[in-house]
Amino acid sequence: MIDIFNNFYKGKRVLVTGHTGFKGSWLSIWLHELGADVVGVSKDPFTERDNFVLSGIGNKIRADIRADIRDGEKMKEIFAEYQPEIVFHLAAQPLVRLSYDIPVETYETNVMGTINIMEAIRATDSVKVGVMITTDKCYENKEQIWGYRENEPMGGYDPYSSSKGAAEIAISSWRRSFFNPADYGKKHYVSLASVRAGNVIGGGDWALDRIIPDCIKAIEAGEPIAIRNKKAVRPWQHVLEPLSGYMLLAQKMWDEPTKYCEGWNFGPRAESISTVWEVASKLIANYGKGELKDMSDPNAVHEANLLMLDISKAKFKLGWEPRMNIDQCAALVADWYKRYKTEDVYNLCIEEIKKYLG
């Protein structure tokens, strides 16, 4: 029921960096269920309540490896040992506000870490497809009311966003310099793409400074939910939406290596683009309790107020489009957090994948 890829992933050797993270854990679960031979490379999970920990996916996949993507030689050793055919690179320092505190580490991880993974791909003949995950915040944000297209300039105000813009420039450089489509079959056999998704929400995320974890932690503690930037508009989507896009893209890249090796946006439909306050309100309505409190701080560090993606390219060239609206998304997210304490989380995740596809 969850295989929309027609057995493509069955038996494929797939390496996922950042598999202990929120998106990485969901991707690893889905790939494992499809019969992929999954190797995960990541640092430790953030908390003991993370989806990775509670689902036990680390015990199910072929290898659950702790390593830092800033260690380029270690990455090459892991690639050489496991000989992956497809690479999904998700490992990152993913938080805007934290990037103000650790800007150098953010750049080392997000830029040099990405370069290290591309160099490991370059050194490993088995790799045919590399999907490099960045973010919608990689674009030079002009706070415009229309969505950014894949050919618009990279940029970023804060260290996190700018590090992802820099990573995109590096990916483009490596694709042109070492994985050029014009040289495919002569100098190399790699198809390399980058993917940019909006604000992703779903079960098992406990990261700092994210609206859903903040809501759930406050609800479980019996406290009001502090909203620090209530009017900020974001392209909210359930975690399974972009993951389905990444996996579809990798399949297309495998089949037609020179046609799809470029940048891609994966976001929600326009009607699901909402403010932080609206999303939090929908979550507590579905959860059944919770109270919002406006804690806006005019002196807080800069974060974008308006950010949207144009997903026309993915829709028309890949045949991908979002399956859920914001109300369905909020209901699925609340469902996970209402049930994770009393149910088998791995089975809960599979059930939610089925609901998403259904």
C-alpha cells in the first residue's frame, strides 16, 4: 500500500545522511518498508523522544552509523565499505536561531559537510544518484508575495540561510565541474540534484525553535504556547510530502540521469501557505487542548516574515504535487503526538504513510 514507486527501491543500496533527524528518520522508515538496503550516517538523535529513537528504525536498517559529515575521510571510508547506489544527503545544522550562536559550525556542517558528501560520491563508483537536500531559505529572500522559482538567486540573511545558499552554489559547481550531464557515460556515471522544501512538520520532531515541538511541549507541560513571530508566513507541509518528492526524483534520475539533475522545489499548494499563528491554532484544535500566547519580541534576531516556493516545475516535469491541504496536515501531525506515548511508533508511522497516500 505504501509503494508508489513500483518496486524501484526494493534491493537498492541507499545511504541516508542525517537519518537520526526528523526528516531522515521518516525517510529511512519509508525506504526500509519498500525493501531498500538502508545505511544511515548521522550524529546522535536530539532527544530520547525523537521519531528515530521511538520507532526503532536504527535497529531495522542495514547499518546505523554515528559519524560527523565534517570528517571527509570518514565519509569516504563509509561509502567505500557500503557501496551505496543512491544517496540522500539530509545531515545539517538546521536551525535559524541557533546559527546566530554557532555560525562557524553551521557553515562547516552545511557547506563543507555537503562538499564532503559530494567528494565521497565522486570517490565511489557505485553511486549513481545523489539527492542533496537544502531548504527553501537558500533563496535571496525579498519578502515577495509570489513563490521563488528554481532559477532565482541564492542568498540568505542569517548564517543558516546563507550557508544553505552557499551549499547550493557548491552543488551547482560540483555538478558542472565533476558531474556534468554532457560528460555522463564518458567521465562519470552520477546524476546529482538539489531539493528545496518549505517548513516541514510531522510527528517525532522535538527540535528547538520549531512551532510544532514548541506547541506539544507546552501542551504536555500544561503551559500556554509562546508564539514569537505570529504573523510570519511559511509554506507548511507534512514531512511525507517532500520525502515523496525526493524519492520520486531519485527514481527519475536513475532512469534518465541527464534529464533531472538540477534544482527542485517541493512545497504545498498556495492555499496551505499560512501564518505561524494559524498553524498553531489548527494543531491545538486537532489535538483537543492548548492555548496560544503572543510573545512577539521586536528586538529578536532577524527571521524572514514571508517565504513561499513556486512548485510548478516539480508538478509539470516530475508529475509530483502535494496530496494534503493544511487542515489534513495538521490533523495527521496532531494524531502522531496524541498516540506516540501509548502505541508502537514504527507501526504508527507506517499507518500515517498509508493515510497520507490514501
